[in-house]
Amino acid sequence: MKIFRFVLAVLLFSLSVNVLAQPASEAEIEARAKEIGRSLRCVVCQNQSIDESDAPLAADMRTLVRERLRAGDSNVQITQFMRERYGDFVLLKPPLQRNTYILWFAPAAVLGGVFIWYGLRSRRKRAGSAFTPLSSAAQKRFDALMDEDKKIR
Amino acid sequence: MKFTLKGLLPLLVFIAIGTAFAVGLTKDPRQLPPQLIDRPFPVFSLPALDDAQRMVDESLLLGRVSLVNVFGSWCVACEFEHPVLMKLAAQGEVFLLGIDWRDTRENAQIWLARRGNPYGEIVFDEHSKLAVDLGVTGAPETFIVDKKGQIRYKHIGPMSDEIWTDVLRPLVQNLESEP
């Protein structure tokens, strides 16, 4: 058990050292730059990401993203960097914050509302159509009629 | 005929959508929220346009009110505002810093030689380094920077005589009286 623990500690340690010491490989930077580029809006053409846009500014922004990745910035730091300069607008996916609650939750709320309304309505309908039991006099008369019917057959 | 809430529902939905559009469509999607207002001018170190060896940084904005103008020889709208800048330069009311953005030195110098150079200093921002730090989305853009080096106003698009006299000049005069 002790040996297992020791091995685990060594493994974890080497893992963390790897993450800290090794500069990100070019392939990794490329992949992360793509990922970030797809999430940032090209502020010139507006409905394209900087990854797909041909605008010169988008090209410069792509270069900038790669430079910052090489310098060791995290993806979040880079997105934050762009947000400080261009505002939330630069993010293609709106962040979840107070002024976007309506945007994020309205569809679910409307859908939920419709479900609840529909459920209540159908329940009310079912309750309305349920038959009321016969009064005892009526029941007696009904039984008599049924007996008579049987005799005739 | 009975008026019920249910019957009014389509009308209410129409009014709601109509109001949303009426407000939303009057907003220009190109006008991005200016992030940098009342924040210090970004730190930069870029070569001057006339001399690649001479580096210019943000310290030249300190101690005076400046008008920072992003332009380029490729920029058509810049030609429109250029006479306004020339007039400002002649009056000497404010220090003009030009940012020559995504340009070649040669083209920029020809452009300025032909039309005149209104700028007190021009930095050469070939790869949008300073432009991105300023949140620039297109040229021309104009910033007013106070004596402490803080951005106080941003104007997107070409500057006209009216914009200078009605908006920018009062602001500049105000900032002049600040310590």
C-alpha cells in the first residue's frame, strides 16, 4: 500500500512538473488557437469568427492569440484580454451573466410555462368529464330496468 | 361577443415583438460599447513612421490633452476627415498623435506628402498591436486623451467639422482646465 502511494505521488509530481515546465508544443498551440479563434467574433465582419474571417484585423488577432499562447497565457486569459478591449460583443457565445439571463432562460421558461398550462388544462378537462354516481333512487330504477331487460331476452 | 384575455393574446405578443424591434433596430450594431473610456491609454512601444529606429511610447501623451487618430493610406473615409485634422493642426488647439494602422511606410508617406501632415507624431502600427489594445475595429477612429494619459472619449468613423466644434472641442477645452 505504501509503495502504491509512493508511486502515485511520483506520478502526480512528474505530471505537474510536465505541465509547468514544458512549453506548449506548436501542435497544441495551433489546436488551442483554433479553439479560441472560433469563439471570438471578428469585429469587422461581425458574424464570422476570427478563425474563419479573411479580414486583415482578424488575421492580426489570430497572430496575437498565438503569440499570447506561446507566452503561456491560458485560454481564459486570452478571451478576457479580448473582452477588456472589445467588450462582451467579441464573444460569439454570450456569457451567462445578469444582463443575459433573459436570453439564456426565456426559451426554457416559455417551454415550461406551456407545459404547465397544457397539463393544467387537460387535468381540468378530465375532471369535468368524470361521471357523477347515480343517486340511490336512480340506481334502483336503473337496476329494475336491467332486470326487465334480462327477462325479455 | 366576449372579450377574453385569450383573444387579446396575439395582439399582446405582436406589441411585445414590435417594441423589441423598434428599440433594437435603432441601435447601430457597428457601434461597439467603448470599453476603454476613463481607462489609461494602453502601454505601447512602436516605431515612428518617419524613422523605424526611433521608438515612441505612451509617455508622450502625458501633460497635454491629445487627439489620437487611427488612420491608414488605404482608408477612404480618412480622406474625408483629413481636412478637419489639417485645420486643427493649423489652429494648434490640441496635440495630434497619428496611428498609421496596417499600412506600408512608403504608402503612408506618399499619402501624407500629397495631402499634408497634420500630426505632431505618427506611430507605425503594422500588425495592429496598438489598434487591438485600443479596441479599434476600423479606421478612422479618434480618441481624446487627457493630461494624465486617460482615454476620455472615442469617436468611431470620420470626424466632421460639426463633430469637432460640437463634441470634441468643448471636451478638449474642459480637459485643458483640468490639472
